[in-house]
Amino acid sequence: MRFSTASSPHWFVGPSVSQLMRQVLYAMLPGLATLVWFFGWGVLLHVAIASGAALASEAVVLALRGKPLRLFLGDGSALVTAWLLAAALPAFSPWWITTLGVAFAIVIAKHLYGGLGYNPFNPAMVGYVVLLISFPLEMTTWPPVNPGVDFASSVQIIFSGHPAEHLADALSGATPLDAVKTQLGLGLGITEIINGPAFGLIGGQGWEWAAMAFLAGGLWLVMKRVAAWQIPAGMLGSLALLSGIFYALDPQAHASPWFHLLSFSSIYGAFFIATDPVTASTTPRGRLLFGAGVGALTYLIRCFGGYPDGVAFAVLLMNIAAPTIDYYTQPRVFGARRD
Amino acid sequence: MAFIPSPGPSWRFHGGLRLASHAAESIGQAVRPAALPARLIAPLQQHIGSPAKPVAQVGESVRKGQLLAQSDGYISAAVHAPSSGVIVAIEDRPIAHPSGLSAPCLILDTDGRDDWADALPPWPDYLSVAPVELRQRVRQAGIVGLGGAAFPTAVKLNPGANTQPRWLILNGAECEPYITCDDRLMRERAADLINGARIMSYILGVEEVLIGVEDNKPQAIEALQAALRGIDTRNPAIDLRPVPTIYPAGGEKQLIKVLTGLEVPTHGLPNEIGVVCQNVGTAVSVHDAVVHGRPLISRYVTVTGRGVAHPSVLDARIGTLVGELVQQCGGYTRQAERLIIGGPMMGFAIPDDQVPIVKGCNCILVAGADELAPSQPAMPCIRCGACADVCPADLLPQQLYWHARAKDLDKTQEYHLFDCIECGCCSAVCPSHIPLVQYYRFAKTEIAARERERQQSDVARRRHEFRLERLEREKQEKETKLRKRREALQNKEPPAAPKDSTQDAVAAAIARAKAKKAGQASTPPPTESQPVAKPDADTESAIISTDQDR
């Protein structure tokens, strides 16, 4: 009797890549549902458009590169990129914004660097930043909470590219961070701004609930060990520290730490964006440092940079630093002397 | 030595995995003696070190326990006849090796009488025997580590004159899934095991014995406790310690950490931190060898997996074919897919079952397809770090993987490749199904090959240099000889000259030669500014003087 041979171990325990990616998608569901609840059908439409665009561009590039289609389309990584980007886009931006961003993320940021596992930069954030720089108007036009647009109108707005006349006003809003930045520039104090109509209990109306939903999903990912806890801990920690210092110095000129922590992009970035394993640091201490770097850069860009939010830039900048961080934060090997 | 914390049961090692034990399949019934096969095949090398040297002749009738091959060198182990019969051949036979390799074996046709040779003198009262003699007995009995590594036990029991170990650790963790032979052994031979431990502690002169058993073996722990109740456990102090069931708690370094809190230094040995670690089965063999004068000729083997009809633990003679043992457990089932020597994490798969078991063989796992990792194509590494989270050596497996893949062997060593114990945790959790351990083995063998090559080229270079030197020397010798002969001829040339003038002529010739030599030695190589024409003796000396003036 002949037996098959293979190298040990002969066992496999734990999730596969496609299971990991699916878990990320599951973890996004409560957050996406909340976004749909507060900002309308547009969010869902963008997720659908992004998924289609991602799978299509992934398939085309895989075919061009002569890679097995089923194996790599099935791994779910393209869908994760698509969803991550879609959830960060304004709910009623035109369809080509999503398509362009996702295609750029998959083709340029992912595959031109070697595909799954080889990309140095977070693809979703590359796509996001390209859109933000190229189409600042579309990318900063957010609907207010409960825009009251039905499904059919949502489809029409997104695919025609220009909203129906009577809806135009309803669709121009600003994110809470944006509002804070512009109104601080106008000389208003934080208290006045936060008491404005667009704000809820702590952060922006609706936004704070979306943040909570993504926090729940993110904690689940950490619990499942899909996301490394050190990255959100480092990021939120340094963000809290820096914003705390500035808030203590002058509470009227700087938003409070909890405002920063519970802003949508902080939570979303900390648990879903910065934790992308491919582009983040991989050593335990390195991840803490990486997270802390993202948090600090986020704060600096938000408060002193040209953009109202800085998570995307902060993540990309720290992506550059990840290999170096890894090199200098290697763990002590078993049996090595403690220095 | 560094600060030693007092031992306690609460230390942990980094990483590891909680694995399903799969002990239930084979642990149910008592150990059965395996049937005596018609033919036994005993490889000369069943241990780490040099192969044993045969002392039995082909055609010789031997009795059970008779020495067939003696240890060759310090790190080696003897091989004894597992039963009585006739040596029919000493030749290469396939052994349990993943590539189906053959190696020299003694082939013994048994006669069924199974009668013992004149035994070594039994020493029930071992305390009256000198430790060095007991160690010699362990060596004579061919005892090796029965946990799997098969390192000669006598060597481990001799840590050297300058090191006095503090602890003897008995490894009863048996952390790999499916394997149950140590569990059964601890249940059935607890008293002998404890006695073996006492003998070894006497040989080593240690006063503390720690027995580590994974806490998923409550019956083994109970049996050992019962055995300990009857005896004085003060000298040596014997401490039975259940350890958390986390694979690989039975790894030598990991168990030492769990029991003592100490880490074996990288590239170091346990005795550097005052520990000698032995498997529980080894302790029983030491007991048998000392108290009964019996060499190591059989061992407990777990035969299990979904590919076996009736999984059980057998007491099998060394040299029994794997296939025969499976037959004695009801044969293969339809699910039988892979034949593994050892456990699912570190065991190696063999293509064929017509190979003998050896001293280090603790388990025959016939895995069904559904018990194995599904064969999936490896995906690219997504740098998730799951491997680093579970690595008990605290390595960065994925960095090692990148560098091993790129054949950047220096870098792999920089990332501590040789601290990898190949436990398989990283591969088992890799979501991309990358056979990480295979890459590390590849890198390790490449480095070993490179090292060998470097040594060979060193030897070759030294040889070459030596040859050049020799040629040069021979050339010079030849020249001197020639010159002497020429001089002798010159001396003879003026035939009728008076004796004085001959001597003058000789003196003059020597002076000339000397001057010439001196001139050659001190004159710098001619340049354009210097006279190029070959000077006669006078100008030559003039040049010399001008040289000196300068």
C-alpha cells in the first residue's frame, strides 16, 4: 500500500484567507446598516457599485497577469477593499467616483505592486486619497442626517450625476470634522460649534451612531483576532493623548478628546483601515507604534493641515514606515538575553 | 549563573496552540504486547550520533537481549536482539524516512522461543553501585531518549565535571495530539517510572526531580501520585506538576520554562541552566536496565487514526514492521490516507509501511483524509502575523519565510532560524496555507550544505597553498643543488693549479657570487634614470656604494 507524503505539520487549524476576509465583511455590516439608516440608500448603492467595479477590475488584471481567477477572486480581498472605500464615500456622490476610486485601488495600488499581500499601501486609502485630491467638491458634499431621499431618487441622483433640483439643497452638508474646521476658521468657539444643528450628543448627528456600530464590529474583529488589538489601541491612544493636551491648553480652540475619538473616521480608521495586515506593522510592539503614528498624524493633519480629516493620509504615511518599524521592534527570541 | 527564581507551576511560554487531543481513540484499553513477528529488522542507526558497529555475524544464532551492534564513539547507542533467532543478513533495508531511504540493518529471523541471553547482573539496590557504573549500564543497554529525538541517554546523564545540574525533569507532557503511549506508560508503570527517575537523579547527583504532565491526563497524574505516596520523596525531592495543555508544552525548552521559569539560552543546552530533561519512557527503560539488567528491545507505540480499525497502544519489539503493527490493530480502514510516524504536528509521512519501528518511534498515525489539512494551494502571505502570535520560540516566522524564500540565508540566521524547533504551529495557523516549516527546513539544510562547502573549499585552498609552497621549496632546493654542482665543477676546472691559487679562486668566486647576490638584493629595479646596461663587478660595487651614500 502506498501512502501520500507531505511535510509536517499535517494539521491545519484556524481560518483561511477567504474566511478572514469574510469576517471583515461581516464586521462591517452593522456599521453599513447604520450609515444607510442615517444617510439613505446611497450608501448601499455605493457598496454595490464598488463591489461590481472591484470584482471586474480584479478579474481583468488577474487574467492579464495569468493568475488563477477562481482562487484569487474567491479570496474576498477585492470585496473588502471595495466595501472599505465605499463606506468612506459621500452617500450621493456620482457612480463614476466610486468606480474610479475602486479601479484605481485594485489595479494601481494593489496589482501593480504584485497583488494580494504585496502592496505596500492600503489600496482603499490610495483610492480614497486619489478621489479626494482629484474631485474635492464631490468628495466633500455630504448629505445631512435623514436626507429623506427614496430609493428611486437615490438611484437617479447617483447615476445621473446631478441631483434633481428640489433635492439639491438637502444634499449639501459637511462632515462634523469639516464643520469644526471651517467654523473655527470663522472665529467661532468650540462650544458654539458643537451646539450647532449638525451635532448630536458628542460628535456629528448620525455619525456618532455609525461610529458606535463600527466600533462594535471592530471589537468583534479584535476578539476574533482578525484585527490586531495593538493598532486601534495605539491609534486611539495617541489621538486621545494629543487632543487631550491641546484641549487642556485651550478648550475653545480645540475640539475635545472624545469628539476626536468618537468621530466616525477615527473609529473606522482605527479598527478597519489601519488594521489591514498587509500594509501595517507586524510585530507586537511595532503595531502599537504604527497605530500611535497613525493617531498622531491624524490629529496633526486634522488640526494643522489643509484637510478637515487626516486618517487616510496618516495611514498611507505610516505604511511607508511599517517595514522600518518592523525591523527595529523584533521581539526577544526565546532564550535570548534580556537587555 | 544568573539569578534563579524558585520553581513554581505558573510559568508560561509564548504562543502555542490548544489542539484537540484525539487521545480517546487509542487510550481506552491496557497496553497489549504485540505479536512476535517472524522477522525483525533493526537499523544500526536508531539514534542521534554515529551508527552502531555490528558485532554479530551473519548466520549467528542470537538470544533475546544479546548485543548485536555496539556503540561506535561517544555519541552512539548499542543495538540488541529484540528476540532470539538467527541473523540472516546485515544489509541496507528501507527505513522509516520520508524519502523511502535505505540504511544498514540487522535482519533477524526469530525462532519463536524468545529466550533471554545471559542477562546483565540485576542491581535492585542501585545505591550500592557507583554512579559511573550505572551510567555505563545505561550505555550498555542502548537506551536513547524515547520521546522521539532518540539522543543517547548516557551522554545526557554525563553533564561534565564542571556542571552540577540542579533539576532532573521528566517529560510526561506528551503534547502532540493522538499520541498516548506515554499516558499509558505513566498509568501502567508509574512505580518503575519513579524508580527510574530516582536512579537517574542518583547518577546525576541532583536533589530535585520535577515531573511535568499535561493536565489533560488526570489518570496518569493519579497513578503517579499513588506511586509517590508509597516512597520517600525528600531525597531526591520528587515533585509532580500538572502543566497546562498547550502545544508544544512537551517541547524540551518549553517544558523547562513552564516548570522552572528558566529559558534555555539560544544555541544552548539545558545543562547550561542546570537542567537535565528526560522522557518518562526513558526513565522506565533505565529502571529495566538497572534493576532487571534488561537492554532496550521494545517500546510502547500508539497505533491510531481514522485509517486504523482498532486504535490501541502496543508493546512492540524494536524492528517490527509498521504494517504488521497496523495489522494487529485490525488493519487499515478505507479512510487510510497518510501514514505518519509521530504526531500530526511534527511527525513525518512515509510512503510505505514495510519499514521497521525504531527506538524513537512513539506513534503510528494512519490519518484519514478528513483528519488532515486540506490540500489547498498556498496563497500569498498577507502578513497577518498569526504565525508570530503562536510561535513558542518568539520568532517572526513570516520574516523568516520571506528570507528563506529569497534564499537570503544570512538574513534567515539574523532572524534566528536555528531557534526554530519546527513545532509546526505557524504552518498550522497560516491562513494562506504556506508550508512555512518546510521553508525553514530547506533553509537549514541549505545553510548546512553551504557550511560544508565552505569547509571543503577551505581545505582545498589550504591544500593548494601548501602545494604552491612545496613547489617553490622544491624549485629552490633544485637551484641550490645545481649551483653547488656548478661550483664544484668550477673548482675542478683549473686542473694543474697550485692549491693556494685554487683556494684563492674559490674565495674570489664566493666573493663575486656574494657581491652579485647582495647587488641583486639591494639594487632597486632599474628605472629610466638608472643605467640599464648590465654593469660589471666594479660599477656594480659603485652602484652599491652610491646606494649606500644615498
